[in-house]
Amino acid sequence: MQKPTCETPARLDGLPCTNWKRRAGVTMEGTRAECVARWLSLTDHDKRDCTLGWGPTQDDSYGRWGAVAIGAYVIANGLPPKMAAERGGQPAPEVLERWTATGAYSPPPGLHPTESPPSRCR
């Protein structure tokens, strides 16, 4: 089985919906490098829902990774070449670990729909 390259055709599934009526934006097709770069641009909690599939390679093999495997690949191999060039080189391993985190969602501070406004009566 041949190792896939950055130029291997790939598909990133599970992206957040950008249009709730048409469900546009849930899948991205491109090269494996483009899909990894798009995955890295997601918020931590959105990364968890994505899978990256690729193929066929030159020997007609296919593959699929979940969020943890995508993150492990980036930590082991660094950023895709084009993304690294745009950022001025490969970042330190600690930075890659932070970028590949798939933490839980934490809403920003402030009033949320489930909270009632503070009382103004005294």
C-alpha cells in the first residue's frame, strides 16, 4: 500500500453547516493538504465531528481518519507545505498540539438564551 501524498484527492466530512436549509458546507473536496488546512482552521469543538477520507492513491488504495488521527498526523508531520509557507515555516510542536486540540465547547461570557436578564428593581 502506497502512502498518500499531500496531493492525493481527499474529502473532509462533518464540517459545520453554513446554511441550515440547504446544509451547504458539510463536505469539502480537495487535496489532502487542503482538507487538513481547513480542519486546522475549525474551532476545537467542530474538529471532533470531522473525518478525512482520501483516495485513490496510485495503487488504488483508500483511507479514512477521525479527528484524533488527523491531529496525530499534523503533530508528527507538521503543517501542509502551502500552509507552512504562508505562516513562515513550521511551528513548534507545542503550537501544533494546541492547534490540533479538540476541546469541548465553552460559550463566550455574557447573556445566553437560557439566562434571564439581571433584575433592575431594588
